Amino acid sequence: MLFPAFTQAQDWPNLGRYKDANAKVALPAANEDRVVFMGNSITDGWINAVPEYFAGRAYIDRGISGQTTPQMLIRFRQDVIDLKPKVVVILAGTNDIAGNTGPSTLEMIEDNLESMAVLAKAAGIQVILSSVLPVYDYPWKPGLQPAEKIITLNKWIKNYAMQNDCFYLDYFPSVADDRNGMKAEYSKDGVHPNAAGYKVMGALADKVIATALQKANNK
């Protein structure tokens, strides 16, 4: 999940990653239920690990490995809003806790998640805020004891979603072990899901996405 120093210096939010791909995305067709997935390596890796989840659907993956919420906020307009989806699924925050782009408090993460939600809603996009996946320890930065921080952040995300007309997508209890890390059968490194983990996530996401699309289509 570490972010290349050169890319950080030249294009900190990595606006170039999807620039060409975004230019090729046409306006949504009539009755198209377009959904954009915004996130970090967990989202970035989803389409490669389980490509059939995205196949034949109007789902667009806009995850970038290593990213933190301030980077996502900067690229949110071009990588989400300008693609004109009906729904955005935001999964973010674990790299902030890991300190990938410097020290970050939970309040800073919350502020960035709220800003993304506000931008999306202002553009008429239904917002799904996902729980951060469980992590007992980060392999690239051990000793940070992230488990309790993630639980605290997830409580805020759930409460914010409930109070601000967003949807909450709770992956955590389905993939967490008794240490509040990720179950071994769902991840090789305790952070990134494997195919089995993504299948669990996909089933959970489908239910919430269906509800969000129903609301979008009934406007």
C-alpha cells in the first residue's frame, strides 16, 4: 500500500491514474444504473481479484493503491462526480490510520469522508459509506495497533450515514476475527482481501447498492 515517492512529488493525488480512462467514459445511457467505487488498494484490487463482479454491470472501479482520504478528496470530482453515477461507494481510511501520507487523526479522516459525501450529494449522487475493514497490524508499518481506531472510526461512519441521508455498508463483522483483525481465510496479509474476501464483500455491497439505486431511480 505504500505510495511511490516520485508520484507523490509530481502528482500527489494521482490525478493522472484515471485521466485517460475517464475521458473514454461516455455519459450514462438511459436507465443505466452507474455506480463508482472510490477507494484505495482494497478497491483497486477488487476488479483484478474478482473481475466477474464488475463484468456486465455499470460499475466503475476508481481505487488507487496506497491512497489516503485527502488524496481521494482531491480527485473526487474527476474520478466520481464527472462520471455522473447514480451511486458512489466510498471505502477509505485505513491508509490514513497507517500514516501513509503523514500523521492523521480520526477527525481528519472524518472531515475528508464528510467532504466527499457532501460533494456527491450536491451532485445528486446517492452515497454509500463503507466500514473500514478490520486490521490487527499493518505489515508495512507494524506496531500502530489500528484495530480499536478502526472500530471507533466505523462507529462515526455509521452514525454520520444515519444522520445525513447516506447508506452504511458494514463489511467489518463478516470478515473480522476475535482479535478484530481480518480472518485468515479472507486475506493473506491481514489487510487486503483475497478472492474469498471480495466475494463476501460483494454480496454485502449488492444489497446496499440495490437499495441506493432504488432511491436514486425513485427521485
